[in-house]
Amino acid sequence: MEMRCSTQCNTIYNACANLPSIVPNIETLSISSVSEVVNIPIVPVKFLHLKYLSISLEGNGAFSPDYDYFSLVSLLDACPVLETFNLFVSQ
């Protein structure tokens, strides 16, 4: 599954909050976000089958200086069988 949003912010946040219950058997996920202003929450439901995760933060300066990139760790914790993780950050 690929999620790209060029007009809305918090794509990663929304994916973490909603996708585990919508597509519980997802194995591959690519998320691209142009703006995250809310840190990633502790993900209450796990991505039990997710093996490949790619996150692109391509904000061209749109990311809040207060954005906590380390909040992405809670997403990794929610993926117990993750084999590959790619993170691309462009400011």
C-alpha cells in the first residue's frame, strides 16, 4: 500500500492511528508526507504482518521545528516482524 498526500498534513500520524484496524494484514507500506505537525502517538494496535516500511518526509521546510523525529520509534515498535525500514528526510 502506498500513501501520498501533498495537501494534507499528518499523513504518518493518521496512518498509524487508523491503518492497523482497517488493513490488519498489510505487509508492505510506503508513506509520504509533506508536513507532520503532530508527533507519532504510541501505536495501540500493532501491524502484525508488516515486513516492509518506507517513510518519506519531504517537507521543504514545512515540518515544525518542534517535530520529534524520534517519535517514529513507536511506529517501529508496532511492527514486530519488520524486515526492512527506509527513512528519507528532506528539509
